[in-house]
Amino acid sequence: MRTLRTPDDRFAHLAGFDHPPHYAEVPDGDGGTLRMAWVEQGPADGPVVLLLHGEPSWSFLYRTAMPVLAGAGLRAVAPDLVGFGRSDKPAEIGDHSYARHVEWMRALTFDVLDLHGVTLVGQDWGGLLGLRLVAEHPDRFAAVVAANTGLPTGDRDMPEVWWQFRRAVEKAPELDVARLVQSGCRTRFTPEVRAAYDAPFPDESYKAGPRAMPLLVPTRPDDPATEANRAAWAALSSSDIPFLCAFSDGDPITAAMEPILRRAMPGAAGREHPTIVGAGHFLQEDAGPELAAEVVRFVSGLGAAPAR
């Protein structure tokens, strides 16, 4: 597998995101290794909140949420998916698969970081991957926060706005990553924020990950990921793990998933599920502190014990 690594100087001046990066090698599934990156904030023995981003963002997306979580005594851990942020970038679209991304994240969070008692916060692909991890490794998780995400199986069609996004990514001769993130936000980016979303991708050769991810979303019942996602639904819908939906009020891509998750997840029953007001698809960008405050309330109400 041919991989690219974004030069460090691309991340030298990030607006409001000065956490020192951590790195570890994980198997690439092709006989080699990939370097994955993550940042942390909060006490090392605090309850773990695993912050998983989606397409085409990176851990920078959680920069205003992490201080709120850390201030409440939680250990906020925000990895960069393979192909994004400071993590290595497989150079070919075909190097990416749903199963590989699940395994890469599993290897980092469990084999390297050995996280236990985890509260997942998953948005976009962060939920598509994170919910698989919860279903397949329930002993590692204490709770779930689903934020503008889902777990598609291909049995239902995706909304037209998502198909428009997929077609745009497929057809664009040059992929403007910052513009894609901006299109999913209510707030307007400063030049510094725009530069931070562009930072992981010095040129088009680095963008196989952002180009691949829309192609990996199951859109038909015989998709390669469908069987595993159906199994994950079965596991989650019979689990009593505490489950919170914290969706925004302005995301046409995932809005339909919220009532489905509320009905299907036993751990969601009887809870007051917040709506993050004034936020788009990337609600962390529009309302990071508000989302984090809801996570703090949720975890505090569970009486979560420090991570082992």
C-alpha cells in the first residue's frame, strides 16, 4: 500500500488547536503499517470520551468541544481517521474500505490506547465506524452519543442531498475540502479555519480518503458492508447501553436517522434527547461547546467511573 504523510509544517499554525499530536503505528491490512494520529485533553484517569469525526474533516472539528469535556473531568480523545488530518493517507481510493476503517480505528483505540469505559461521540463517518465498534466490542463502551450520524445498510435509499454530495465529490477535478465542510455549517469560516481544514491535503494526491468515503456508504442491500452493519443493528437494538441522540436542527442528510435510533435503541428509551439549535451537519463546528455540554450532562448522569 502506497501512503502519503502530510508534512508537519502544514499544521504549524492552527486556529485554537494547539494540542500536541500523538502517533502510533497500526497494521494497514496489506502487510505494512499506517501511522495514526490523535490528540487528547483532560485528566488521564478521567472517563474516556472518544470523539470520532467524519468526512472530510479531522480532529480539528472538536477544538471547541474538547475544553468543555476536559473542564468537566473527562478525558477527551480525538483521533484522525486514516486518510485524514495528521494520520497517514493511503494514496489509492481502492485502498479504502468500510471494514478497513473499522479495523484501523479498533487497532488504535483498543490495541494501542487500550481504552475502556468509553463514551462514543460519533458524527457522520464517526458514527458509521463508532457504532460498529460498539456493536462488535460492547465490553469496551459505557455509553453512546450519536450526533448527526447513522448506520446505513443499503436497505433504504439515502436522501437526495447526500447523492448530490457524492456526485460532487466524484466529479470534482479538484476537491475543495474546506468548501465541503463549510457547506455543512451554519457559521462562516474565517480564513484561518478554512486553512485548517485544507491543511491535511497539500495537493490532490492526498485526497483519496475524502474521495473514497462517499463510495463506501452502503447504498444497496448487497453492499460489501451491509451484512456487518445489519449484524451491528441487531446487536445494538438488543443492548441496554445508554444511548443519547444529540442531533442538530439543520442537517438534511441525517435528520431522518434520529427518530429511528431513538426507537431502535433500548438505551435511548425514556431519555430527553437534546436538539443542538442553529447548527448544520458539522454541529461541532457550529456549536461545539453546546454539544460538549450535553455530553457532560449525559455522562455525569450515568455516574461513569474513571477509565481503567
